[in-house]
Amino acid sequence: MLPKNSLQNQIALLCVALIVVCCLALLITFALFTRQNHMYQVEKNFVYTQNVFRQYLQTQEDVLTTAAQVLTSDFGFKQAVATRDAATIASVLANHGARIGADLMWLTDLDGRLISADLGEQRNFDEVLLDLMQTPGEGFFVVLDDTLYQVILLPVKAPRTIAYTLVGFEIDAEVTTRLRDLTGLEISFFDAHQHLLSSSLPLAKNSDFIEEMQTRALPGIFRSRPEFSNYQLALNAVPGRPVGVLISNSLADFYQELDAQLRTTLVLAGLTILLGLTASVFMARNLTVPLAQLVVMARRFAQGDYADRVLHRQANDEIRSLFNAFAEMGQEIQIREQQVLYQAQHDSLTGLWNRSSLLTLLDEVTRAETRFLLVTANVRGFQHINNSLGPDMGDLCLCAVAARLKVRTGQYARVGGDEFVALLPLTPTDDRQTVIQQLLNSLHQPLQVADFNIKLVFRAGACEFPADGAEGKTLLRRATIALEAARSEDVNARFYQNGEDEKLLERLAIVEALKLAMQKDDGQLFMYYQPKLNLRTGCVDKVESLIRWRRPGNVWVSPELFISLAEQTGLIIELSQWVVRSVMRQVRQWQADGIHIHAAINISAQDLNHPDFLPFLTGALAEYQLQANCITLELTERDLMSNELQAISLLTELKSRGFSVSVDDYGIGQSSLGKLKKLPVDELKIDKSFILKLDSSATDQMIVQSTITLGHNLGLMVVAEGVENETSLQLLRKMGADAIQGYFLCRPFAAAELKPWLEHYHALSKQA
Ligand code: C2E
Ligand code: CA
Ligand code: CA
């Protein structure tokens, strides 16, 4: 079933409507024309009939006149009338009447009384006769005894009028039949009351026939139609006694013929409609079938099916070119879709899978439940290659690595700048350690990039399916955790260890909480201060600021933990700014309270690299109206060495502004003396691992002593932190340390405790 407003239906409907309108117009025109033509014919017939009719009656009248004249001029007859010789009169009348075949042959006196008549029965027609006597010699139609006659009345003169003769013919059925034969129309005579006198039609005499003739109807196709077309004619009658004739033209034949023609026309119209319908359906199908095919094609395109299709064989040229354009469009879309798909799934540089494709792939292979190894590997110091050889060479290196990776069967992806992932199927006998080592060995072979022979060093983290996880996402995360662990443990390859993932999640939760604590600044984060004793002056002239985080529920989070998390997530920038502000505000506050003390602030490597760090520091100084010389910035030896050049320029800048710089945790990094010499710093802070057991460790004593000597040789202050006992303090004093810091002196405390502590300390030292 086609929809109502389908093209096919519309075309068929239009075609049929046109044909119907056309047929109707033809039909109506034809019917009107035929009818008009017929009416014209009828009219003509009437005129003709009237002539024939009049001529006939005139002839009859002439016959009557002649007969009457002959009779009235007959001398013998006149004598007989004068003498009232009844026998002679009768015989003459009979003779003359017989000669012309008259139906009336009467003789009457001047008063209209009948003298002689061929009537069997004597009747009184005086009045009629008297009326006729008004105009003797003129032919009339009169009704006598319900019978119509055509009569003529002539006087019998001798020489004066002595009587009248009346001669007449009866207008009977014979006459009407003859008239019908002559004219071809039905003839009916009627009297003053319009009662039928005689007719060529089988009608009841005296009936109200005119109304009947006018209302008689023929059944028609749509409605009934009149059977006759009638025409009335008045006959020459005696005044006051009118007689008429109704000429009726039967329409039966005409309508029969018309109906037959109408039927033929209708059949023809029906056939034309049928033909038109078939033709239009055929035509429409030629249009709609290919159109429907195009619709199906477009839907298939939408579903990504671009297969070639064969066009409906009857399609015309326009449709065919549309179809071809469609097919071409499909092919173009398919090509573009494939390109887009490729780009969406692959890494544009190396052509390896990208991260999202890798995850899809992992989902597939994890469903198969066969063992495999997922390895994430990155190039050690790739940034250095980019910096020294340029990014183009860097890209070429990555491409070469991608090609090298593919040596072993597996799936490969690039998920970050220099981070690759390999999905390596494992046989039950494969040893994963060997597999990963083989991979690294092949990667460590020198790469031919442009004209260079480049040797890259890789670090890899790996996990195994199904032992280390069931889902793709989990496996990828765990392989990355293993890579991170390899980095932090500084090994080439590392497998994921049970529980590391959970630890990571925990750490992520801590990071989130830290972010929130910083945003809210609701007192969860605050600073502690640990005094430093200047061994040269014996004064406590400095404190080190140390951050503290007490989470709701009195949960203390180790600064080492959250600081390292903040460093890994980049949160450290914001955190350091918070610390700097808090410390400066506090120092300002102490100054206002009359305590003039310097503060050391711990700074991270990322702060050092951040372009806003210096402007921020100077801005904060201005904000709290402090001199830079009351602030020392502590930077770990490792942080300073990791980005030496930048460190030098920043430290120079900091020093020029008046800040002091201290090398924190000195001794555990691997900085060479030469490098240390280049750094514009003021102080060395020997790591507490050398100090904690200084009193008992001869090695530590040796190291500390040489460090102090070295520091002094470089013109630096040397500070020892982690001094927990008197012995260590005395040793350090003897070794020439400039300052100490440690639990022996005091544990870190809240800012408010500084004043009482100082007072207490001064009191104690005075006693000593
Ligand atoms: P650090 O800069 O080496 O700070 C000294 C650490 O040694 C502090 O630990 C301090 O409480 C502790 N300490 C001081 N004297 C002794 C002692 O006699 N014996 C022992 N066993 N320990 C002593 P804390 O406060 O836990 O800080 C740990 C590390 O967290 C700091 O090491 C520093 O690297 C980092 N940190 C603390 N606060 C901040 C900060 O505000 N910003 C940055 N960037 N790092 C901070
Ligand atoms: Ca420190
Ligand atoms: Ca330290």
C-alpha cells in the first residue's frame, strides 16, 4: 500500500483527473449539442407538420366547398328544398354526400332546424348551426355530439336564401392516422375543455390527455425525461366553440439514441481512464521505483553500507544520472570515511594505533582469554633529543622506533609523545621477563635516522593478562604504573606488582582532597616552624617553614607524601604560592610583635621552572612589606642539578634581588663539586641522613667534616639538620658547622609558639 501523498499516487490521480475532466467536458458539450440539434429538428418538424397539416385540411375544405357549391346550385335540389320535397332532398343529399365521401350532409332551415339529415336519430344542433350561419361559406371545425367535424355551410338561394346545406367530414381515427403517416408526428384533436376528441395515439376519449402528454416521462440514466415534445395549434372554429390540435413529437427514439451514444461515450471514457491510469502508473513506476531505490541507498549510506547497486532497468536518463551521482557520492563518502576512521584510530605520526583504538583492541583480546603481555615503554631523555636535534629529528626517531617495534608480532600503539605500548601475545611457555628483555634489546639497537646513527635508551613497564587484570583499561593503567615505578626506581624494566593500583587510587584521592583543602583554605593546611641555631653567634636567628596538613578527623598527612603528589600532578605551583604567602605574612606578623627572625621556605624544581615564580615572589614581598634578605629559599640538590642552566639563571636573579639560597638535602644527590661551584648559592644544608647518627658513625663524621670544609672553601655557610642529641651538636660545633637544626634544639611547632619558646630558650642560655 502506497502512502496517500506518494508520487505514484499523485501522478495517477492527476492523469485520471485530467481524463475525467476532459471526458466530462466532451460529454457535456456533446449532450448539449445533440439536444440543441434535436430541438432544432423538432422545431423544424413542427413547422413542416403544420404546413402539411394545413394543406391537408385545406384540401379537405376545398372538397367540401366544391361539393356544397355544386349542391346548392343544383336547380332540382333548390326546387325540392323550396317545395320541401323530402324524398328528393334526401336522395340528392345522399348522392352528393356519397360522391365526396362526406360524413355530414345536412339541410337546415333559416332557424337552424334540420330539414334533412343522414343522421339516424334526429338531434338538436340549432345553436351550432345558427352560429355557423353567421359566416356561411367558411370552413370550420365543430364538435357535434362529441365528434369533431370539418364543415362548411352554404345558403340555398332561390334566389333568396331559403335554407342552408352543411357538408362535413368527420375527423376520426382514420384521419389522425393518415395525418400521422403524413407528418410522422402524433396528432390529437381536443375541444374547448381540452378533452380528447380523436387522436393518432391510443388515448381514452374525453380524457385530460394534454396534461398526460406533458407529464409522460421516460426513464433516464440520471433522471426521467419527457416522452413527448408538444405543440398546440388552434383550428378555425366557430367563435365561442374553440377546437385545437396537439402535435406531439415522441422523444423516445431520440433519448434512446442519446442514451446509446452516452453509454458508448462512457465506455470509451472508462477505457481511456483505464488506459491513462495504466500509463500513468507505468510512468510513475519508472520514476518512483528508482526514487525508492535511491531512498534505500541513502539509508544504507547512513548505516555505512556503500555496496554498489543495480538501478531499476526502466529508469530514464535523468534518474540514471542521479543514481550514478549517488553511487559516486557513496564511494567518495566511503573513501573519506575510511580516511577519517584511519585518522581516528591511528597515530598520525607513526601510523600505530592510538590510545582509544588500543583500548578497543584490549577489550577484544581480553574477551579471547589468551595470555598476553602489555608493555608501556618510553624513551629516556627524549626531551633532550628534541632540544638538541630539533623536533623534526625527534619525529623521525619516533617513526623509526615504531618500525622497530613491529619486528615482533603484536599490536602497537603510541599513547603519548615518546610513550609506546606493545601488546605481545604469550605462549604458555613464554617467560615474560625474557620477552620484555628481547623487546628492549631490539629497541636498544642503534637506529638509522636521516644520516645519524642514534642509540636510544628505553624504560618499560609491563603487566600480564589475565594475571594482572581482566579489563583493557585496568591493564593499561597498571602497565603505566609499572613504567612510573621503573622511572622512580630507575630501572630498565619493571612489572606491575599487586596492590600498586590501589595505592595509586589512594594517592589520587589524596590529590583531590589536597586540591579541595587549598581551594577552601579552611585551616586544614598550615605552617609549622623549626628554629635554627646559629653556632657562630649562639642566636636562634632563623626558622625553617614546614607545611602541615591535618585532614578532618585529626588525620595528619605526611608532607613528604602530599608534596611529592603535588609535584607529580603540577599542584605544587599553587601550593608553593600558598606557602610563600603564609610564611611572609607570618614573618611580617612576628616583626610587628618585635621578633626579627629569618625564614627558610622549601621550593620545588617545578617552581624553579615556572616563569611566574620570580614575579610572584617579588609581588608577595611587596604585599607583605618585607625585605628579601629575611627569606632563604631551600632547593634540594637533586632539583638544582636536574635543570642546571635554568637554575643558574634563576638563582642569579634571586640573589640579585636579595634572597638567600640554600642547597637542601646536600650529600644524597650526585652533584659534582665542579657543578656546585657554578651555582650561585649561599648555604649548604647537609642531609639529615648524615647527621642523625653522627655521634656514632665515624663514616658520617668523615663525610660531614669534609662537606663542611668543602662548603667553607666555596665560601658557603654549612648547616646541619637532623641534630637529635648533644653529642652531635658538639661534634658539629667542633667541625665548624655554621648552624644546626634538629629535634635536639626543638621540634617544628606552630607560629604562636615561637615567642614563648624563644623567651624560654634565651632564659636557659643566660643560665648556661
Ligand atoms: P626537609 O626540607 O628536609 O625538611 C626537614 C624535615 O626534617 C622536616 O620533616 C623536619 O620535621 C624533619 N626534621 C627536622 N629535625 C629533625 C630531627 O632532628 N630528626 C628527624 N628525624 N627529623 C627532623 P617534614 O616536616 O616532615 O618535612 C619533610 C619534607 O617535606 C621536607 O624535608 C621538605 O622536603 C618537604 N616539605 C615540608 N614543608 C614543605 C613546604 O612548605 N614546601 C615544600 N616544597 N616542601 C616541604
Ligand atoms: Ca628543607
Ligand atoms: Ca633537608
